[in-house]
Amino acid sequence: MLLALAACTDKTNDKQPARVITPEPPKARTVLQFLENPQALEEIWAKCRNDPGALGTSAECVNAGYAKERLMILGRERAIQSLKR
């Protein structure tokens, strides 16, 4: 009797659906990372200024903006030291 019931089970759910793995977006650079890498800061800042409507509130643009502010106020070395404390 058990064999008859086992044969009647629905086999359509035996397979798990395929998992879709989406890559994580790259982590936004920090203000300190931008201060330590002036080339990256200038590249990102140019993109952010060119398209503030789409990019302006992204973490990269916000961090680049803070890095630019600190550069103007403190200069590179003092800005870096102030963040490493």
C-alpha cells in the first residue's frame, strides 16, 4: 500500500528553482580614500558635476563632495590627518 502511495506523489516539485546570483555593486569609496587618491577624486567629481540629477545623491558623489570641501578648507595633508585620528 505504501508503495502505491509513494508512486503517486507529484515529482514536479523535486527540483529547486535556479538561483540567480546578482553581483554586489562596488562599495563606495570613503572621503579618506578620495583624499589619498586625487586622480580618482577628480574623475568621480567630474562625472558628478556633469550629471548631478542622476549621480548627485550617490554615495560616491557625496563622499567626493565632502573630500573636495575638506581639501579647500584644510588642504590635503591636514584633511587626511583629520580623518585618520
